[in-house]
Amino acid sequence: MEVLDLRTYRDLQYVRNTEALMKGLDSRLRVAAESQKSLNAKSFQELKDKMTELLPLLPVLDQYKADTRLIVHLKEEVRNLSGSLLAIQEEMGAYDYEELQQRVLMLEARLHACMQKLGCGKLTGVSNPITIRASGSRFGSWMTDTMTPSADSRVWYMDGYYKGRRVLEFRTLNDFVTGQNFVQHLLPHPWAGTGHVVFNGSLYYNKYQSNVAVKYHFRSRSVLVQRSLAGAGYNNTFPYSWGGFSDIDFMVDESGLWAVYTTNQNAGNIVVSRVDPQTLEVLRSWDTGYPKRSAGESFIICGTLYVTNSHLAGAKIYFAYYTNTSSYEYTDIPFHNQYSHISMLDYNPRERVLYTWNNGHQVIYNVTLFHVIKTSGEL
């Protein structure tokens, strides 16, 4: 609009300056029309020169026409915008705040349902590692909450694999990277291994020198419940190949909380159990048939347990167990173990990435899933 205004002012001045010239030319043409004799060669040349001076006026007039069309278009746009704003105002006026909030919640629920339909699938690839930070000892665990809204970006950090009680809570991922803005939680019971997970504001972990699962609530800074996993090995009886008291590994996927461990009854093969997050009661278990001591690490995506064949360089995702069909297959999915010693590997369904502690480095991997879209039911 400013450019249009400047150009219009400039062109108007030009028209005013040529007004006298146009009047003079009009007078000369009238005289010539009355008496052709008076239009001698000299007069004709003068008229021709005057016409030449007026020629620049033609593009100015053309520009005026274009500006007129632009102004009409702008007026129409403003009219349409005003109508849209009026419609929005009328619609907003039809609902009070609580009704609008309910509509937003319903839309969020539908969006979540859509994400659930698209979120599950079969793992087909893992990206190159992305190093977030290098800190702590060779072994440890770090994570974000697997269930809270995306606005909650807190990071939890647990250095070491046994007898630890100190959990650092960072406000954001950037704070974690810089090592600033954190609070400390001192657990009432020490942990064993690195198979911890944060789910809906609580930390689930294995109590040191026992097969007891502990649910620690961060906000109240208290243990809400603890329960023994019947028959589960502990104290380095059935760890992953790297050891480290990694007998019991808690995980979360799109459907909820899981525990991965083994028992004497299962001859050291990996057992996958669905766990009630409120009571820590085992709801159902599956015997995968895969020896846990031969596994580097494991994680669950959409009810499928994926197992790496080593914790060292050259590892790959070698085995998949499908709880929905109680079946398994051997896989060959490349997995770049950049720092050559993985002691923690977990999937976060909210962010759809793998969190890893790799030889004192905190690393994430993006995953590629072959999506199976559910069509039954409504959103």
C-alpha cells in the first residue's frame, strides 16, 4: 500500500504538470479545425512537438488502470477477510470457554486416535546415531517420559548400573545438553542395571539385589508401589551380554508398560511380560525362546520385542518376537554402534526414537516403521 500511495502521488504530480500543455494543445487544435489555412508547416511541427511531449503520459495512464484494478482486488480481499472474521466472531460467540475447551479436548482425542492408527508398524530401519551429550561413566541410563504431553520435555539421567540412588531431572533437553537447570531425586531404594523407564510421571526400576519392581513418583518424591516379579532372575543371574546387573529391563511402547527378564523355569530365555502400571502385577507373559545372555540389548515397539545380537561394534537387530501372534523371526537390520559399548537401549513411543547409553555417550536413533493402518472403528 505504501508503494502504491507513493507511485500514485508521483503520477498525479506528472498529470498536473502536463495539464497546461494539454490545454494549449487543445486550443491549437480548435483553431486548426476552424481554418486549415492557419495550419502552416511551422504550426504543424509545433503541434507535433507538443504531441511528442505528451507521449510519456500514456504509460502513466496505463499504470493508473493497473492500480485501479489492484485497488479493486485489495478491496475485495479486505471484504472477504472482514466476512471471515465476522463468521469466526459469531462462531466463538456461540460457545462459552468450557464448551470450547471440550471441543479442543475432543479434537486432541481424535488426533491421538489417528496417531495410534499410524504409529504402529514393523521396524524396517534405524537411522545413524545422533549424539546428544558425552557425560558420566561407561554405563548408565537416560530418558524422557514416554506418556506426558509433548510440552513436557524433561530429561532424567541415572549414571551407573548398580547401587545408585541419585536421579537428575533436567527441565529441557537443552538444559541436559548444557548440564544446567536440574533437580535431584534421591531414591529410597538403590537400583540395579540400566533398564529403567519413566512412564506418566513415575520411574519404574529394579531394586538392587532383588527381583522387586519399584514405582517411584517424582512429584510426591515417594514410592507408590513395589512388587516382586515371581521367579525373575536378579543379581547378574540372567543379564544381557554386557552384564551390569541387567537382569530386569522395563520398557514402554504404544500399549503400555512391559518387563523383560528371564527365569530358571524358562531356562534363561527372554520372558516378555505385560505389567499393570498401577499395581505392577504381571498381566500376561510370553517365552520368546531367545537366550538372554546372548542378547546385547532389547526394546519393544508396538508389542514386538526387538533384540540386538551384541552390545559391541558390529551389532545388528537380529531377532523379533511378536506378542500379538506369539511368533518370532530372525531379522537383519543394521545398527550403527558408534561408541562400541551399549549398556541401555529403549524406545520412546511419544517421540518414536531409540534412547541409548553408549560408552559414556547419550545417543538417539530415529526408527523407520512399515505402518499397518487399522480401518475398523471410527476416529
